Amino acid sequence: MDPGPDPAVREALERLLLGGPRRLTRLQVAEAAGMPPERTRRLWRALGFPDVADDDPVFTDADVEALRALSGLIESGFIGPGDEASIARATGQALSRLADWQADMLADVLTRRAREEGAPVDAVAAATTLLPLLQGTLDYVWRRHLAANVDRLTSLGAPGDRRELAVGFADLVGYTSRSRGMGGRELGAMVEAFEATASEVIARRHGRVVKTVGDGVLYTAASAVDAVEIGLTLPDAWDAEDRPPLRVGLAYGTVLTHLGDVYSPVVNLASRLTSLARPGTVLADRVLAGHLRGLAPYRVRPLKRVSVRGYDHLQPWLVRRRPAGEESNALEAMLDEMADDVLAGAPDDPDGPFDEIPYDG
């Protein structure tokens, strides 16, 4: 029977990761940091950790320094007193997933080495080697993303939390039913492949991954063309016989950005359009379709109005790449003119010439 991990190894790993031994209680940490105990409890929960007993020595000197640093950020005016829990929650959620992946990676490395060498591997030595490498990589990536966002904000002229953005949703069709018949490793490999494909395509076209949720990804792009290129490229880049198809919904408008997430009716609209899209297709809202008006690479066609939650007369626009030489096609030229008429008409006009054209996928 496996006796479990060696207590001495576990303690050594904790000291390495936590920057010292667990020797302080929650109340002692609060006193040392000069914070009310209830405030430290609120921050601890916001970071995603469970409550601990007041007399349980589970904290280290590093916890005290972290709280002092947070107080310094508030005193500098960089963070408002009412924002500290929100920032702690956003930070905890972002890094929790990363830490989960890194812990699994370390376990896999140790297991593989032990199998190859025929003997247990020194986990503390391995972690001592890997920790600075992981920490350095994390710091580098964080600084690069921070620099990219500073560049974006300074280029806007007037930084703020409301921006004009294209929002895109891409999700896997039939993911739920398909995942029921898959083992854990197989499902994990598919999700990993999907996230890798989505991240690469979105980054290539200057987009930003806001979040991924198993079967879907939410992204934003500053330009409608970049958002459309991402939407049109993703289904093809992901397409394979053993994979569920992908569909995409896009919308454009004013978006509120907060703690790395995005909020707006535009986000809801993109989600609704995704649910209406056929496998392998891209649907856009009227505003985004208007940004594509007159651009030769794209064929944009209004579809029959539908009623979905929150929208009684929503008119999706099917976006496709225009085949080479189609501009000279008389029928397509006429359809382009009719699409332009719909875009130029009243947004709520229920009698547009395309209202009864069925969705041909």
C-alpha cells in the first residue's frame, strides 16, 4: 500500500513555495500587516482560499509582506480601497488555473523521470530547479502583456474603461454530448488543442482572448476586419474529422472593460448569434456587417429575422469570404446592392428585401 508523500518532502516543498515555514495565524498576520482581521479574511476568500481557524498557524512572513504591498498600492492611489477585493478575486482566478496546470506538469515530470530511472526522483530538487524558471517566464509574459496594454491605452489618447470593440464568441457544436463518451485524458487533449488553436489564430490577427470555458472562447479585437478574419479562420484551422465543428458569432459596439473581462449588450448579442450559427459558419450583427460594407474580400448577407432571448427581431448577417472573381457575377452584384439597401435602411425595418431568405448554412 502506498504510504503517501513523505511529510519531510511536503514540508520542504511548502517552505520553498511559500518562502518560509508556516508559523503565523490569521490574527498574527493581520496584526503584523496593520490590517483589521476581517479585512484580511475578506481578501483571503477573494483570492479563492478556504477559511482557516484563527489559531491555525498556516501563514508565513511572505503573507505579511503581500498584505503590506497591497496597502502600499492603496496608499499610492493606484488601487481604490473599494477595489482591493475585486482585484484579489481577479488575480486569484487567473493564477489559480495557471498554478493547477503547473502542479500537474511537475507531477507528470516526476512520474516520467521515476519511470525512466527506475527510482523515485528528488521532488524538492526538481522544484528548486523549476520554480525560478516558471517565475521568470511568468514575470516576462506579464510584463509583455502589460506593455502591450499600455501601448493600446496610450494610442487611444484618452484611456478609459469603455471602448469600441468587436466581440466574438466561438464554440464547439455538440461538445456536451460528445464529451460524455470521452475519457479524461482524451477530453483534456481536445480542450487543450482547441485552446491552443484559438489562442494562435486570435493572437495572429491582433485579437485578445478574454476567457475560455471548455467548449468556447470569448475574444475581442479593435477592428471589425480583424474580428472577422479570426472568425473565418478559426473553423478552418480547427476542422478535422475527429473534432466537433466550430461556429462563431460577432458583434460590434461600446464595451465596458473591467478587471480583464468585458461587459456589454454587445457581448450578449455575440453570444446569441453564436447560438444561431450553423456549424462552420460566422454570423455578425448589423453594426459589424456595416463595417464590412464595400470590402471586396467579404460576402455579407442578411438572413431572416429571428426571436431569441433578449431580442424579438434579431437579423443575423452571414459573413463569408468572397470567391475570387465573384465581383463580376451579375447576380452577386445585385445581392450586394440589396444588402447595402438593408444596411442603409432603418435598423428595425421588418420589411427589408432579405427578411424571408432562409439560412442556407
